[in-house]
Amino acid sequence: MAEINYIEINAENRSITIPQSEKLLGVENDSKAIRKYFRCPKIVGDGIDLTKSDVHINIQNASNKVSGKDRYNAENLKVSGENVTFEWSPLRKATSHKGAVRFSVCVTEEGTDREWNTTIATLNVLEGEELFTEKEREERGSDFAGILTADATADADSIELGKSAYVNGKKIEGTLTSKNEIKAVTKKTELSSTPIIIPNYGQSTMPVLKHTIEVSLADTNKPVLLKRDAKKTVVYNEAGSIYGDAKASDVRVGKTFTSSNGVKITGTLVTSEVKYGTITGKGMNGQAIETGLSNVSRFIMARKFPSSNAKHGILSLVYKDGKLSGIAGFIGVGYNSVDNHSIGTVAINKGTITYTPKTDEEMSALTEGDTYDWIAIGE
């Protein structure tokens, strides 16, 4: 490979120094036939970094007409110590006329309005012979356009509405708009997690629903134009079944869930939990029963196989809606229904039931030594 001779840029006085070997830009109508190499300090002006900027070569061809102006993007920009190097390969417009081609280097900092420029330097284009003169191009414009655009493949739907282009010698008016819609279909939904930071604790995870979505054009035969501030609204059709199909009446009262429409709903289902067991009566002493429930709403207790020495006492108790009633038995006499007159009291503390016989009322006692079956219901 031949030695590279760099065109040097002086960041202090903005001048461009061109080695003698590099002063020829080419012959008329050359296109991508030559490559020029530049070297410039990495930092120019007031701290403008070329590696964080757009670098251009601005040219005026030898026609000296406004139509002869053009701008090229610098190619292959690389850092080399305190400098950067980049390249320029001119197209036909730069060499379309013989004579002096004026050019300068322009640096525009990304994200700001700051711009740094060099002064003008010149390269020479030698006289050549083209198939058509400028006058002949005008006279045979359509034929010439056909030659230059014979391999173009654009159609009306790939050119923006209001713009035009030549394809195979014919002018095409664009029809591409932003009217086509985008649709989204959920292909898969699964439980996943995402990392979170909890203050005074550290990193943890939060459960999330992970959706796998397929996005496609509503009309697959028509492209979509997204330009500058243009936005597309994605219609997100999601199967409600991924949230479940429960109704409020299927979920326990006080608990919440997500409906098939993704709405938070509070359950209305009233559920009952039942526990049962046996105790042995302790006469006039109070007795506590641990039911194992979180709360007791109803309670039933009945004496089982009364002993022969049982002269009197509670045969059964019923606790419902905050009220207590029962039946007391007598040996040789029968039984009576009892309530506030000859019955004790029940205290409910969550799942614990405590029955206390009424003072001086042996009828309210749980007969000592007898077995009592009990059933507790919680809601």
C-alpha cells in the first residue's frame, strides 16, 4: 500500500495545508476515483471534541455556481494520539467542471448549536471528456436520466407523499403516508420479576407479568412512514383470560383480585370454616375451647351420654348472631329450654370460646365428668 500523505488542518489559524502530491482532485467527472486523507487535532476551538461531533467537507466545484455546492460526511474518523484522521472520497458533482475546487472542513458538535470551520483551500480538477456536454444533457435529458436511473427499484409506495424521484428514466410521485396502522397480538404471558432497590434494605425483586407481543402492519401490503415527530398508536389486544376468569362472587369477601379486564375487584364470597371437637364438663367452673379458627361466628355444643349421677346441667348450647340459648336437663324430670334466666355467658376472643356458668345457677353448669361435642363455624 502506498504511503498516505495527509492534508493537515491547523486548529490555531484554521488553515489547511495540502502536500504537493495531494493537490490533484481528479479529472472531470471522476466519481469515487480518489481518496483524500485528513489529519486534525482531536480537540478544536473551545473544547469541541471531533469524536463527539459531525465532521463535513463543504465544497464548491469549479462551475462557481450555487448549484455546484455540496457537503460530504467525513468517513472512517479514527483517533490517533492527540489527533484524529478521516477520509473523503469525492463524487461526480465535485469534479463535474475543470478548474479549482474550493473546500473547507466543518465541525458541528452533537447536541449543541456549536460549529467550528476551517478557512478555504483548493484542489485542482483536470480537463476530461464526457459522453454528453451540458447542452446535450439538456437536449437528451430523458435518455440520460434513463441511463442513470436504470437500476433504481423505488416505487410510489416507497417514496414519501409530496416527494418525487426518477426510476428508469420516469418521474414517480410518492404516495407513502402514515395512514397504515400497527397491530399487536399477545403471543405469551408469563410471571417474571424485575430487580428493584428498597431503601435501607438493598436489592430485591418485584413480580411482574411478562408479555411476548407480536407487532405487525395492519395492511401487510402497505408500508408505514415514521418521520420526525410522527407517532404510531399500537392497538394492544390482549386476551382477558390471562388474568383469570373469576367473578367477585368467586373470591372471598375482603380479598382483591384482577378481573379479565385488568381491573382491581374486591371479592364478595362469604366462606365458612368449620371446626369440631369434644370437652369434658367441669361443673360450675368456666371452660375455654380453642377452636383453631381465626374468628367464630356460630357455636353449638351438646352433652353426650349423660352420666347416671348427673342431676342437672346444660344439655346443649347454641351461640348465633351474638346470642346464646340452650337446653338444661333434670334426672327424672325431663328438660327445659333455658336462656338468660338459667344460662351462663359466652365470650369470643378470635378463635377461643369461653363459657362461664351463671353464678348460683347449677342449671347452667357443664355437668362435671360428662362429655360434650362442639362445632364452631367461622366466616
